[in-house]
Amino acid sequence: MKKKYLWGVAFCTLVCIWGCSDQDDNLINPDKMIQMYGYPYNLQSGVIWQSNPNVIISSIPYIYEDTYEKDGTPVTDRVEGFCAGDERIETGNFMLSLYETGLYGNMELEKAQGEGACICFHLASPELGELVPGKYVFGTDKKPYTFIGYCSSDYNTQNKENIPAALSEGEVTVEKNGDNYRVVFQCKTTFGGDIAGEYNGTLQQHRVSQVSSTEYNNVSLSGLMDEVEIVMWYTGDVIRNILDQIGLEGFPLKDGAEMIGLIVDGEKFIDPENSGTDFDTEYNGMSLFSLSTGLSQIANDARKNKEQIDFALTWNKEQEAFYFESPIRIRSMLDHNSKYDFPCHTVYMNAPEGFSDTDFENLSADDFSFQITEEKVKISTADFKPAYVFFQTGKGVLGVIKVKSYVPQDMKTEYDIYTGGYIDSPLNPSIQLEIKCPAVVANPQIR
């Protein structure tokens, strides 16, 4: 009887221990928790990720007046855009990430790993090399003591379709006592969800490896032309088939072509109604460039994301020269149409005499601090030689363009499957470039 009793007590004790252990695991620790959409989650760990500093150069309004004649009457369109201001602010770029059990910061991969609830604050510290304790309020301008952020109740780093919720308002208070931190936050998401919590404990710190400057190699930029000539033409076989269908079998080919309104030019039968001059919007004028995407685009495609366009290039046939142009002024060559109102005003200047290949190769983040004196930068092809051009975009990005070589204007012929004819159109002359500027590295939403 005694053995059975002792065994029973021992069994009950084990059950009690297991029960207490399970209960403890499910308890929410108020010192390390996040309340998300009404549900609490334990926070197990956190990391302060330090990235390249935020560099903010103010933009100020810029008005371009596009003056031209319409039906014999002078017209002036005011195009509203922006150019770089004089105010320059740098703030520390820190991402403070807090993770539930199941998620952790992988220092080798420099990102979060696993699955669980998390919140990530992008904090703009007043010190470049230190996350300064204090109260940070929501703000997208990256000024000192502002933040943006993202959160998820079930973030899975293996699921690329897992999109975290963006924060839209709130405040975060960071306190430090020795090696321990206290982080208290109360925020809302863009769809109105309440997020609140507190974390007390240590935080890992890691300096994220990032490049300090960006280089774009083998960029091809075409010169936008005032107008392009398009020729639609057909082969003799197509014209003979048309003549046969309208009852003119055996009729002389050239006479029949002229009878139906075509122009005979050797072996080509030109359709004058679908030929002529047009604005260079959707042919081969890849004359606009974006630093954020690294892509050259034709005007018709670029207008879908007008704010991203940083450079423009034009071609003057009479002078046999390219000109670097501000994107906001390009609409004057595109039928003065408001759908081509690119707002960025970029300025250029020829590099100072003596600027060399060695200077270009050795450019680093600290070298992009020169003063721009706006000039009309001309690249002549009559006596072409490689050149360097300094620029500053309307967003304040300073950089250097290396003009390496050029490709003369040519023609291309394309088959038109809808008409069975051919289209002759120009291949705009182009220049080959390398571009260097400070790196603009976008932080991931969650790290």
C-alpha cells in the first residue's frame, strides 16, 4: 500500500510540474510583449540593425514655362515640378526589430529568419553612428527622432507573399540602462489596427554591410529628336494580291498601285496616309533614365512613372550633337502634351578641366559634395571624344556621368502583322555611359 501511495504522489507531482510548465509557456510576459489586433504575443529577442545614414536634401518648387504657338497664337503652359534645395540633413539609419519565439536575427545573412510575430521600427537617429535614446514619432521625412515601421502577426521569411502591415502613426520610446534597453511603443497600422507593447532586455547590434556608392555600367541613352519620319510600305506581291481582289488581274503593277493611292519608290509601294512625321514618343528614342530603376525608357513608357525620371538626352541633327536636358523641359519636344510633364529638374555641368579616368575610378561616397553651376552640356559627334559630366537631380542626388562612345543614327525596318506591310523608322543616335553617385539603398520592410 505504501509503495502505491508514493507512486501516486510522484505521478501527481509530475503531472503538476508538466501542467505548470505548459501554463508558464503560455503566459504573456508584460516586460516582453506586443499586443497586435487585440491578441498578445511574447517577444523573445531583438536586434538593432545599423545601415548607411539617411541623407536628405530638400526639394523646392520649380516652374517651367513651355512657350509655343498653337494655331498662330502664342501659348505658355506652366509645368510644376521640383529642384534641389540647399538644406541637407543626415540622420542615423537604424532598424530596431523585435521578434517572437520562432523568429531571430541571423547576423551572417543580415536578416530575420524563421516564423512568428514581429515589429520593425526604422528609426532616424540624430547621431549617425548611434541610436540615441529618446521618443521617436511617426514621420516619413527621415528627420531626427522620426520613424516608419512595419509589423506582422505571423511573419514567415520563407514566404515571399507574406506582406507586413505598414504603420501610419504613433510613437516609440527607447531607453538604455547599461546593456539593457526598454522599448515602449503605441502605433496604428494603415488600416487602423492598434499595435502596442513593451520590450525590456538586451538587444543585439549589427552594422549591415552596404555599398557607399552606386555604379551604373553600360547604360545606353538615345537622343530624343524633334520629330521622326515613319514610312509604311508594301512589297509588289501584296499590291498584286490587292489588285486581283478588286478585279484588276493583269493590270500593270505600278499603274495599279498609283491608282489606289500608293507612291512607287523602286521596289517599295509607299502608303502616304500612314507615313509622315511624328513626335518621338514611342519609336526608338530611349532618351529618359531613372537612377532608382537603372533603366532607359521611351517617353511613352516613362510617363507612367513620371517622378522616377532623372535624366533626359536630346539630339540636334543640324549641329550633330547630343544635349543633356532637364526632364521637366522635355515636354516641349513631345507635342507640348501634359502627359509628358516629368517634374524633376536636373542640372548638369561639364566636369572641371583635368578631371581624369583615375578621378572617376576612385570616386567614393565622400567625393559627391561638389557645387553644380548649371550649363548647357553639349556632346559633339563631329569631333567626338570621351567626356565627364557632373549632375544634380531634383531630388538632390549628385553624381558623375562618363560619356564613353556613341552610335550614329540608323534606320530599322519592322514587319507589321496587321497590314502585311513594313515600317521604316529611325534608330535614334545614342551614347554609352557609366554613371556614379551615392548609393540610395532602400531598407527592407522587415529585417
